[in-house]
Amino acid sequence: MSSHRNTSAANNAQPITANGVGGGALSQSSQDGPPTRSRNARAQARHRAKRKAYIEQARLSLFALEETVTKLQHMLQITPEQAAQLPPLSQRVRELEVEVKRLRAENDRLR
């Protein structure tokens, strides 16, 4: 007799849904409407909070980097206008590579 109860209890068990509570499929909007909307609203609120924190952290990082650039320019006594006129590093590297080749060739000729 007890085996009959276990079998019927197993047959009456409802599947566990995404929120951990039995109640059938999530596609049944009449049964899962408000809890699903509530869960989505909470998830959206968490997402907004994370995004807000990320944006604030990015803003603070940008401020710190701008401050560092300003300090370095002051250390070098270069104005922002002068810094903008400097050639890009990749161009300077190419110029130096050409100069190194020229100096090596000259060095070889003098030996």
C-alpha cells in the first residue's frame, strides 16, 4: 500500500521551474505572469545598478588618467597644444629605425 502512495506522489509532482518552485511550464503566462514580471524587474534593476557602477568607475578612471596626463605634461613642461603637435610614436620609431640603418652602414664603411 505504501508503494502505491509513493507512485501517486511521484505522478503528481510538478516540475521545478526557473525560480525553483513547481508550477508547470514558464510559457503559461496566466500562472507565471506576475512572478515572471517581478523576477524580470529585479533582474533589470540589478543590471541597471551594475551598469551605473561600471559607468561611474569608468568616469573615475578617465578622470584619473586625464590628471596623470596633465601631471606628466607639467613635468615635461609641455603644453597640451605642444603635445598635440608631437609626431605619433610609431612615426618616431620608424625614423629612428632608418637612422640606425644609416649609422650602421656608415660604421661599416669606416671600418
